Amino acid sequence: MAYDFETIVDRTGTGAAKWEEMREANPDVPAGISPFSVADLDLPMAPEITEGLLEHLRTAVLGYTIATDDYWDAVTGWFQRRHGWTVDREHISLAPGIVPAFFTAIRAFTEQGDGVIVQTPAYYPFYRGIRSNGRTVVGNPLVLRDGRWRLDLEDLEAKAKDPRNKVLLFCSPHNPTGRVWERDELEAVARIALENDLVVISDEIHFDLVLPGSTHTVFSELSPEIAARTIVCTAPSKTFNLAGMQTSNIVISDPALREAYNDERTRTGFFTLNALGFEACRLAYTQAEPWLDQLIELVASNHALVRAFMAERMPEVVVFDLEGTYLQWMDFRAYGHDADELKRINEQEALVFFDEGAVFGPEGEGFERMNLAAPAHAISAALERLATAYGH
């Protein structure tokens, strides 16, 4: 089946976060311009999901709903089929999103003032989840070597040895750099975590979105020992554009770890998901896999398009290999502009709305993150506007 990856869904006036932010940044944006910032899709939904939900609504009662056997079978079946990962349903804790999950986990496994290690530049809610709970961000900056972002394992080990640092908040695949960590890298991280008694919160929200040539390894699958120290955060939200359904599955195999997490979750007053979230996730995991396969082809093609365009028209921009996610990380530092000037040129002159690199921390200043899960014609048009604005 051929899916529609040519149509942009204009979400103006619907409350879509990135469209509202685009209009706030530049109220004069003309019709036909779409943003490339927040990591959701302006593409038509997988018809298997939308049509399935419509059919479901004909008879559904949207009252208090708990997970059914069909739901658990869909989730664990997806893990097994897509990742070769065998998960006991009793090990899954439901959450209304991965961000609420790691906020909960940070409180569960640290005390006020404790350090939480993150690889920077980092997904910006990581910082908020740590600081808003009175914990300390401990940066473990990635190193750019031979054009590829690498873990600084020596620095990580030094920070892990500090007894004040209790948790590693890990992002795999990494957002914003697009790295898919190789198994030997993950094993090194796991060794450091085990030797220093760190709990690992592994945000794997993008683990379904891996491009050809790369292989994702679920962090807890490295060994039984590291599984006993790890919380793996998963969701269908990035994979199938279901963020608004607020449905996530948090895998915690260790009973003591799971009890501590669930106790903290209970203190927030959270008990179950919304009725349509359950069904949307079930439909996605059981029926929409062909749609995902074609989406990944689109992202890979758009990545090649961006690389070729920049090499020819804007060679000052470094376009990093995209191994996972649909988020292209690019280095604009050669232009010598500060973060405010980059933002001004992009949004006021080029009418191109990225996630500005500075929001990912100081290490992101001078970089841009572009959402590639969009029609190729929209990507091409945005790149032409960008080149013109930068005098190319």
C-alpha cells in the first residue's frame, strides 16, 4: 500500500504547539509555510489508526478504561517483533508520556540535591525534569570526533564515581544528534553504571525510528545485571505521531526498582491512561507497521536531500549523519552568528522554523535541529528560502 507522504496537514488554529509557536515567532508567516521544529508530524496519520479509531468510536464508551489483554499483547508483540525483546507484561508500568515518566523516576531514585548525569546537548525537558525537582544537572558533553558524535566515557566514569550522582538519564537513540549508539558504546556505559551503582533511565522513545545501516540495542538487553538497574521508556508517540494520546509503556524488570517507581507514580495521583490512547497504541502496533516502514524511507530520502543541497549551496553548514530519529542536527557555527541572530535570520528572513540548538543546552549553540518527517517538496522549499537568506 502506498501512503500519503506528500500532503502537509495545515494545523493552523487547531492548537498544534509548533504551529502556534511559529505564528508567535512571526505573525506574518504566509500560507503554505510549515514549521520543522517540534518532533511530531504534519503528515496524514496512518489510515490503519484513524480508520480503526473511527470504527472503535461507533461502539466505544469513553469512560474509565484499563489495559486489556489485547493491549498488552500488542505492546509485548511489538517489542518482540520489532526489537527481538521479550517483555513480561507485569514489568510494564503505564505513563501518560515519557516526560512524565522520567520526572517520576528522577524523584523515585534521587533525593534533593543529588546529581543526574545527562549527555549534552540534551533533549531540553531533561534539564527541566532534573532542575524542577531540585536535583542537579551533571553534564557529560558528547565529543565531536571525525565528524561523528561520541560518548566521552572517561568523563562519564569520573562523574559516575561521585557518590552525589545517582542516576544516568540516557537518550537512545540520541536526541538531538541523531546517533544510534553501537553495542560496544552501550556496554561501556553499562559497565560504568554497574560499577558505580547508577540507576539508568533510558529514554528510547525513538527506538523504532532507526535508519538503514544502523541497529538499535535496547539498553536493558545488554545483560541481566544492567536490566536490574534500568528503566526503559517507550511509546508509540514519535513512531506513529500519537503524542496527543499520552500513552507510554515503561519497562522495569527489577521488582524493587518497579515498586519504587510505581510508589512515586501513585503519589502523583496517576492510575491509568485515556481510553483512546489504549486503542490507538493497539492499532499502531498491530496494523500500522507498513506505514512506519515507508515513513523511515521518507526520512532517509529527506536526509540525503538535505546533505546534497547543503554540500552544493551552503557548504558552510555541517550536516551530520542521521542514524536514528527523524531529527536532523546541523552545525551553522561557520557563519559566526550568535543564537539570537541565527534565530532571527531563520524565522524572519528565511521563514524556516527549526528547534534552535541553544535550547538543548550551551553545547547546542550554533546548531539547528530540523524535523525531516515532512514531504520532500516542503523540505526543498525551506532549503531554498534558507539559502537565499544566507546569501547563497
